[in-house]
Amino acid sequence: MIQPTPIPTHWYNITADLPVPPPPHLHPGTREPVTPEDLAALFPSELIAQEAATEQYIEIPEPIREAYATWRPAPLIRAYEFERALGTPARIYVKYEGVSPVGSHKTNTAVAQAYYNSIDGVTKLTTETGAGQWGSALAFACAKFDIELDVWQVAASYRTKPYRRHLIETYGAKVHPSPSPLTETGRKLLAEDPDTPGSLGIAVSEAIEIAASEPNTRYALGSVLNHVVLHQTVIGQEAVEQLRNAGEENADIVFGCAGGGSNLAGLAFPFIREVLHGRAKTRVIAVEPAACPSITQGEYRYDHGDLAGFTPLLKMHTLGQDFIPDPIHAGGLRYHGMAPMLSHTVELGYVTGQAIDQREAFAAGVLFARTQGIVPAPEAAHAIAAAAEYARGLTKPEVIVIGLSGHGQLDLPAYQAYLDGDLEATS
Ligand SMILES: Cc1ncc(COP(=O)(O)O)c(C=O)c1O
């Protein structure tokens, strides 16, 4: 009998357990470590404190736990049919975040960020979104905590993926294609190339530009920063416990897709906690798209999180702040950098990068849908593809955990394009 898993009461901060502290974020002008005052124009005080927190556990406020309770704990599913189709001796478990109201892990941080802004008296937020998962998650959370929201959506996705835009608008937020004529950054880029597909780095700059220029308005980021990664650790804390309740001692290997790094870090850090405390030997694979391979091809150095250079300098794996990836269907993986916390664990040897082509990702996504019934988000399909390749090569049983960060039911045109042999043309 599998025991029910309680919703975590705390977020887990891996900084407290790592042998080397992560490098600080730097002020873009002085190149000195950022101070809370430097960040005060953009973020509420609690999130600024979490960005530099050193304690091992941070209590989750009751209103956030109440919101989590509508979809958490998210299920850990043994993928029997998928195992059989792969012909693997592995026992494959999938941690499924698609049960949240908008269908992805992004809600875990969205409700936390909206809550902390609301108690600081903020009345409006701005943000970026790729395919729209983060924008819809924050729109849901802003509706809950009565905050106005403007979203800059990467132009490539804005043009080809209207459904999440409709979802964002249904929750009451506004969506602008990025680059947009509403900002300095956007006007400059549109003058150079009116047909640019845009990038998450550009959309971040536009959202920050507006937040900095309007009263009582702040900015929210859907990935990358330490506080976002922290909020996502509810995923891994549940998964570690659910795996034990399913009779497994530990995971041998964890796979997750990595765009800005938040769902993977959220899943993996509690498993790495077990490694750091000598209780497990779990390996972690960060699966990124071949079109935007920050960990496997990028440099580990200080870089901006956005194109215009408004964000602090972050020590991370980066392809450069002006890198514009090909418009692949996994919009959420088209980010030039990587969460500094995840990059740090890569450098320390706890996480390894692997790049996957989008065709392989869709092939795995289709196999997963046909065996398990869940259509994975194209982002998550990258993790499934890498895990499937690994599982097929095994001759002895191992326990594999895959982060299934969201469902792909609003990405069905992309699946259709794959089935029609038309992936690139429609990206
Ligand atoms: C379903 C899904 N998975 C993964 C990602 C990638 O983000 P991250 O690496 O921060 O989890 C996104 C981003 O939008 C997403 O929507």
C-alpha cells in the first residue's frame, strides 16, 4: 500500500548543504555583489532575502500552502507501459507537474511570487514568457492575489501558439508580443528586424523596463533566480518521499529538462541532498535542446539574464546574452543562460548536461503518450527522450526518475507537425 505524501511545509535550500557556496550575483555597474537595496526596485523583500538565504529550510507561508493544496502533492507515476515499450529492465518513475491548474510546474513559484508581492502592496507585475507556460501560471496566481499583470511573450511563440495567450487573457492579464513597440529595447530591435522571432532574454528586458518605469509595479521571473529554484523544491521533496513509499530506497538517476533550470533543480536538489548526506549515489542529467545548449556548449561565466543588461550579472552557463536560438517548439527551453544554482552544481560534479534534438524529443513524447496516455509538454519530452535512450541501454535494473514538468495539450499543433514530418517548417 503506497502511503499518501504530505505537501512539504518548507522549501529546501541546497546552499546550506553544498561544500562550496554559490558565487554571488554582481551589480551590473560596480561588479560588486548585489545588495538587497539594488534589487528592491524589482522584487519584494522576502524574495530578495530568499535570493541570498543560507538556512537549509524556509517555511512555506500558509496562503501558499493552501494554494498548493489544490494540486499538490503532484503524482509520482510508475511508467510500466513505457518501460515495456522500451524493453528496459529499469523501473521508471515520472514526477508529473501537469496536474497544476495551468498544466506545469511554473505555478509552484507563481503563487509564491504573487503572494509575496501582494503582502508588499504591489498592484501590478510584469513578466516574460516563452511558449506561455510561465505567463499563464503567473496570470493564474495574479488573479488569485488580485494583482494586475502584463506579459511579454516571445514573438515566435506569440505568432504560432495562440492558446496559452488565450489562457493568460482568460485569467485577466495582458499579453504583448516581444519585441514590442512599448519599450526602448523593443523599438530598437524592431527597427533592425521587424520579423525577429525574439528570445526570452529580450522579453525579460522589456518586462523589466516597464516595471522600473511604472509606480507600484514590480517584475517577476519564471526561472533562473535562486528564489525560483527554491520554490520548485516542493517537487523533489515529494518525489524522494513518494519513491520511498513505493518501496524504492533511492533513485539511481534523475532526468529533467533544463531551460532556465528551475524544474530540474526543484526535482533534483532534494535527491542531491541525499547524496550530500551520504545516503544515496543518485546522478542527475540536465537535458537541454540541441538548439540552445547552454550547459554542454556554453561558457561558465558572469553574464546578464537579459539582452539589454538590466539584470544583475549571474555566474552561469551561458551562450551569451544576445544569443537568439532557432525557434524550436519547446519555447520554454530557448534561454541563453542557466540557473546559477544549477550551474554551480554542474561545476561541483553533481549534475551533467546532455543535449537532445527536438525530433528525438517529439519521438519520445509520442511514444510516452501512446503508452502512458499523458502528452508531455515539448520541453519535458526532451527529458523523456534522454531517459529513454539511457533506459534502452541498460542490462541491469535501475531506478530512473523523470521530471515531467508539464502536459502538452496546448502544444498539439507541434505534435501534429511532428507527425506530418513538418517540424522545422512550423517551429
Ligand atoms: C513545461 C515546461 N518545462 C520546462 C520549462 C523550462 O523552464 P525551467 O528550466 O525553468 O524549468 C518550461 C518553461 O517555460 C516549461 O513550460
